[in-house]
Amino acid sequence: MCVHLASDTNHRVAAGAAQCYFRYGGEPKILSPSVPPEDRTNPQVYLGKAVVGPDILYSDKLHGLGLYLSRILRPLWKTPLVQRTHGVLFEPLFNERTLELIRERLLHLRDFLDTNPSLRNAPSPLEPISTNTSLNSSLFKSTLHSNLDTTDPSHHRQLQDALRYESGQFQSLYHIADLSIELMSLLSLLCQHRLPLIVQALSKEQQQDLTIMTYSDLLLVCRQVTTALLSALLARYHGDERLTEELSERLLQLAPSLYSADNAKRAKAEECLSMAGEVSGEVGGKAQRDTLLEESLQLFMEVSNQINLTATCDRYYELHFYRGLVDLCLSAAQKLDPENRAKSFVDNGKVSTDTKGLLALEKRDGCYQTIVNYLDRCHAPGDSDTGTHEVLLARALSAPEELLHHALYSHLIETGQEDRRV
């Protein structure tokens, strides 16, 4: 009740409730520490032993806030997001009014936490314990120290440890509230733009996942589905540059954690690529197509480690943008291994203990293998395309990438094209 009233828009009511919250909410206590205080500086204590975290009795402040947050989210938490109607249409099992009511309550709760940052900011081991809340008064300080023997250093240290652990819990609840505000805003926006049509643009697998997915799944573990929904939303308006720009800007404002600047770049690149495919068959459309493909490439290269490389390269291949295909694979390899650990790993004899080098090599090989796969496609029996093979091979060999050259030469040898090695 105190948390609910402390989040009230009536400042007088909110201030009174906050006073009660801090006066009677108590403080966390460590019931049994993970390591005795006197042994904390002795590394021998940890050798060969599993270190178990301390047993903490969290304060009523934390329990109350967690209970209040759970009550706000309860109407949606375990509710499926959509249902099939007539076997085809995907209708949402929530409405915009419900989303807005929940969002308003979450905003008030977040404002309360923002106004009292000490709940989420624990004291460092060297600083004295204080309660620097926005209501900072002697009342709260006396409450904090009422059960603490300030003359006992171990008592003081245990309280500091307990406050640090509890502040982490407060931070987690804040993150859930903050992310939920963004997700409520996104779901409302999707409803405004006809969610059933957006869901139909997803893959069959994603549609099936969505029918059994609850709000808690979408919030905690299924970020890729959120990304797919937003991509489908923007894809609905490809060709209307003004509208897609406005939608992208709005998404960046409403949900910066779920839709980042990189998401905006990918969306713009997808739009350019889609438009390039649409104009490629038009009379005089070659120049426009080339411009769009080049723009898409520059954008994709900025986020090449975050895209479906094979799917994007497939589209470049279909549009005969072979230079873009090779350059995108090279960009992805560079972004996935910016320090070129793969080269060092190979030069040093592929030492088995160098796990980071091995992982970097696997990532680069995956990008290079994408290029090789398209060379194989050009050289397939009954479907040989020597011209495309030459263009792809020449572009790949022009890159100063030793490991790529090794992959290309291996491909030529395996396919009986040793005479074409340069």
C-alpha cells in the first residue's frame, strides 16, 4: 500500500506514504555470510571450495515493491499474446486500454524509484552508510542505524554487504519495470498498425511461437520475436520513406532498449534492398537499383555482425550484386573478429589452449564459407555460371585477407580448378 501511495500523483499523499515506506520498511540483514569476515583477505579460504553466497533476509521495502510490481503486471504476465481466429487471423488477447493503464502505473513506480536512487545505489565498502534519498532526513538515518551497533566494524560491514545485495535486487525490479514500459508502448503501437497483419508477415515458425508465447516470455527470453515484429511493422510501409522514418524515430523514443540505432540501420537497409528488387525490372531502373543496393550495403556493413548473413547474401545474389555479397561477408568477418585473433591463432600453430583464437577462427571461417558456397553454386553441374564465378572469385581474391585466400584456394583444388589459382 505504501508503494502504491508513494507512486501517487498527489505530491502530499506520495510524500507521506514515502515516509512510512522508509520508516517502517526496515533494512536487509545477512543471516550467515558466505565467508567469515576475518578470512576475506585470505585466498587460501577459496582454494578447492565452492563459495556460497550469503543468506540474506531482505527488507520489507524490497518485498513490498516486488509485490506491487507483480500486481501491476499480473493481468498480462501469463496471458498468451495472440490467438488464431478462423485458422488464419492472429487476434491480440489484450487491448490498448489495458496496456495504457498498466503503463501509467509502471511510469509512476519508475518515477518513485528515480526520486529515491539510494534504493538502487548501494554504498561502496569504504564509504559510511547513509540514506541519501530525496526525503533525506534525520528520521531515515535514525531508522537505519536503530538496530546497528556502530562501534562494531563487523556489524557495519555486514550491513553494507546486505545493502549492496539488496540494491542489486532493486535494480533488477527497476529494469523489469523500465523494460515493461517500453514493451507496453510497442504492443500499443503494433495494435494501432493492425497487429494481425503484422503477425502474418512473420515466418510460420515465428507465428507458431507467438501463439504459445506469454507476455513474460516476450519480456524475459524472446527478444528476437520482438525484433521480428518490429521489422515486420516497418516492412509494411516499405516505399513510403517519410512514414518509415517517422516510425523508426518513434520506436527509438518509445523503446531504446528494444529498438536501437542499429535496429534502425537494419530496417533502413532492408527497405533499400526491398525497393531495389521492386525497381530492378522497370525500364531505366538500373541506376536507381544500383543506388539503392549501394545504400543498403553501406548500412548493412555497419551492423554486419548482427544480421542474417546468408539470407541477405541470397538477396544480393538474386539481384546480381556480387560485389556487395563479397564485401558484406568481409565486413562481417572483420566485425566478428576485430582484433584479428584468428590470424594470430593460425600463425602460432593453433595452440589448443587459445580458446579465444579458435572461436575467432570459426567466426571468420563461417563468413568466408558463405562466399565459397556461392562459388560452389556457380560451379554446380548442370547449372554452371562461369561469368558470375569469375566476378565473385576476383572480388574475393582482391581482398587482403590471408585466411580468405586459403579458403578460396582450398575450394579451387577441391573442385578441380587448380589451373585458375593466381
